[in-house]
Amino acid sequence: MSEFFSFYTNIQTSMGVIKRISYDKILLKAKNQEEYIKIASEVILEINILDKVIKVKPSPETDPQNLLTWLLTEETIPKDIIQKAIDAYLKPIHIKKEPKFKIESKDIEEFESNDFIKTIMPFILELFDENTNADKIYNLMRNLIELQEDILKLANSAYLDKGVEIKDVKSAIVRLGLSRFRDYALKAISKESLEYMKNNSQELQNLEVALILQSAIFDNIYQLIFVNAQRIYDFIILSMMDGFLILLNFLSKQGNSEISDLKSLMPKIIQKPDLMYSYISRIVEKDDFGKDVLMIDKEYLAKIFGGSIDAINTVNGIIAGYNTFEPMYRLRALNKYTLDKYIVRIAFAVYLSILGVKFILEDDKKSGVILGNRLKRFGLDSFLSFLNKCIMDANTTLRDLGIKKEIYKISSRPEFEFSLQEKDEKLPNALTEFYANFTNYIKNKRVCIRYEDEEYMLIKLQKVINFLNGTRFGSLCIIDLNTFSLPTYEDISFCDVIVLKNIDNIKDIGILDGILKNFEGYLILTLRNDVDLFQTNKPLFDRISDITIDFPSYMEDKNLYNDVIKEAKALFNQEFKTMPDLVIDNMYDFKSLIRLITGKI
């Protein structure tokens, strides 16, 4: 076994074509049967690789059917030859899309001049301040007349049968106690925000139901993770709504039909992690599915939340949770975010809450089964009882907010059979080999995957994670190291399965050593296959070379590329319930295939 990574290449020589290259060996496809036999019979050969003559000898690793032979080099191949060989390999076509719409500062300022959520945020933060008191709360509410009225209505409704009338907010705080007052205040805020939202967009008339259900599921899971924790999910509801309002406010000023089409797709946006529907950012960009997304600006977040660490950490947890649900989407951040024990737990709760919404509201049985498997982490006696309690909580909130809709209870457990291949379809040989390698390596709870096309690899990785007995149960977190800094072992110790994406820029090897040595769960790392880690990050290479496997390239594998096209179409159809005609005349990467399909609608 080579101590170096090998790289895909395509170098013509007098003997045939070099298909893979490493510092100490090459994979040669002989130009014909006669040449293959000749190579196998030689003791030492000389081969010209990019104008560099290299002495090689045949190894026992051969594939006679495909005329392939691994040739061992007598000396290390120079690094400049390796890099040229990497560059010589044909790459799939990548379609770039520049931002089509941008929300400028003037748009933000105009919206925020009448922004209910921004006005109310100091009051929300005060409610969660352990050192608050009735006077501080009342002073922040002095000019919020409608909010005061709503809180008093809710409080008096609860106390109606006791013959007690609460006439002012100060009395409400004293009589109810801060914890109960906080609950009534947050419900009143949610009600006002929902009404404001409805007045701005009829297209999103069902959004509040999904948000409230997701928040109820999140809250119940949060209570399992953090015993006796404070309720915080109203904060998440408000954050989501406000981001939508800003986007809709911007879109409503645009007059073309493309914008109208975009608005009709808005309800779908709730499912996408790039769309971090929080008013922490105001940049709209055209991305993977042709929808406009909000991009996070952490400095703005800190400014709006007054530096509240809990609020910032909660949003970081939302980001990580959505990336766990849809790891193929990349969240662009100006500066890397940090993860700690609290954020990782929040991320898992968010991830499960998304699965719950998809199962309950969309009858997505696959999401339901994944949710049930992951909830086993908490030893729940009844999966259905837990979900129906979440539904009951959501329905209570809907009634309190005056929303005349009801979510129906779940009567039976979801049934979905996970498989690595479709029925009556043969899996491409390259994928069969990859799944076998992954299954073998993951037995030791450590594996690193080198990929050519990250999005396609992640689609397949999710399938195998949810299929294998070891990895489909318990807590999962997928962390993109282009978005987050590398967490410590202590910060991820809660998890049973961790995926660290894009590890090639890890500089603090000490932190990685701690994870490799002490993390008790399953650790999966991912890395681009065109990065010469031996040269760019030797300490990292030394740690992972023995646990690394390759995800196959589809550039010269027609069966595998047909699978790429199939997965792209399936994903698009899953999101939009439609599939336009598409003729593929070139080799595109997975994301570009999605963009091609999007361009047809």
C-alpha cells in the first residue's frame, strides 16, 4: 500500500495512458494487449511523464481485463510533475451564477424604519436577562401599546375563571411571576409578528404553521437535551419571519415576472439552509436552485442583538442544524463562526425539528424514520407520543395566536426501507466499491473521503450514514470547516456521529489530535481529491493518510455519470414536484446540473 495519495490524471505516453499518479507509483492503461503483456514481463522500464523520464517496475496489482497495471517508481516523482498531472485531468464543467439581486444598505434602512421585530428585540433580550425586574421590562414596553394590550388579553383569559382582572403590565408581572409573564409576552409578540407578516404576504399564509410546529418540536427536543431549560423557540420564530419580510419587502418593489415567479416559490425556502431567514443579514443572491438567499453578516448580527452571546450562539446553532439537514448547501460567511457544546446541541435539536416538520406536514416517511432513529439517543418510550405532544403544543400556540388551523396527530410510525440502490437498478461498480470501502473503514469509527464533486459525494454519504447500523442511530452533526472553526473534542463529545467537511485548511493539528484520540463516536472527514496535502499540509496528511478512501470520479465512467444526472433530477423533482426536459450534452458537476434544470423553468 502506498504511503501517498494518488491523483486522477490523463497523461499520454508511448506505452499507454497514465490514469492515476502518486509520488511512488502510477496506474497505466496499456494501449493494447500486446503492450500490456510486454510491460508485465519487464523488470525495469523507463516512462516519459510530462518530459521527465522515470524508472518504474511492474507491481502485482493488475487488472488484465482493463489492461491496467500499477507501476512502482524507483525514485520519488517531483512535486511539480505531480501538480501538472493533477492539472491534466479533465474537470466537469462548472456553471457560475453571479448575484442577480442585491439588497443594499438603503433597502435595509428603509425596511427597518418600520421593522416590528427590530423594535421589539431589546424587550425580548430583557425578558431573558436573569437580572431583569418589573421596572426594566415596563420601561421597554412603555411605547408598545398594542403589545401591552395583547399581553393583558392573554393573561386575563388564563385567569378569567378565577375572577381576577389584571389591569396593567406591572401588575401582570407581579401577579404572574416573571417566567409565566415571559411566556405570555412572547406569545403576544409572535401574534403581532404573524399579523404583520400576513398583511405583507398572502403567498406565505401557511408558513406560520410550519414555523410554529418546527419550533414546538425544537422546544421539546431542547428540553430533552437541556433539562429544565428555558423556552427560547419564540425567538427563532421571530427571527425567521423577519428575514422573510425583508426579502418580500424588497421583491415587492421589483416589477418583472421573474420576481413574481420567485415569490411563488417562497414557501419552499423554509427548507433550505442557505436561506437563514434571520434579519441578521440583508444580501440577496442567486444560488443553487435559482432562488434568492439571505447571506449572514455576523457583525450585523452582533449589532442588532446588542452583543447578546446567547442570541448569537442560537443562530450559529440554527446554521449548523440546517447544514446537517442539507450538507450539500454551502453557507457563505465573512468570518468563520465558532462552535461550542451548547451550539452543537442546538444544532442537533434544529436538525431533528426540520425532519419532524417534513414528516408531519409533508408525509415524508424517510424523514420520519431518520427522526425516529436519531431520537433513540434519548431513550424515548414512544416515538409517536413524543411527536403528538409536539403537535399538541403547536396547536395550543396556534389557538393562542388566533390562527384557525390545526395540525393533525400522527397515528402510525413511518415506514421507509433504506437502500443504497434503487429497486431493479444495478448500482454502478464504482459506487459498490466505495460503499464496501466505507463500510470496512467505518468499523474503526474513522474515515476520510476524498471527493471530486462535493455535492454528489454528500448525497451518497447521507444515504450510507442513514443505512448503516452504526451511524444511523444517535446524535449527528455535520460541520463545514469553511463556515465554522474546528471545534474541540469536548465541544462535540455529545455527538454519536460527526462529519467534518473540507478539512484541508486545518492548521491546529493539536485540536484534531484530540478529536482523533478521544472522540468515542463515528468520525467522518471530507477532502477534495485534487489537493496535494502531502505538500500543502504535511502534519494533517500524516494524521489521515491511513484512514483515507477515494470517492470515485465520474469523468470517464458513463454509468456513474448517469447516476449523477439521476440524483440531480430526483433532488429537483423532490423540491419543485416538476421535471422539465433536459438534454445533457457535456459533463457538468452536480450543482451545475441543478442550475441547468433550473434554467428550464
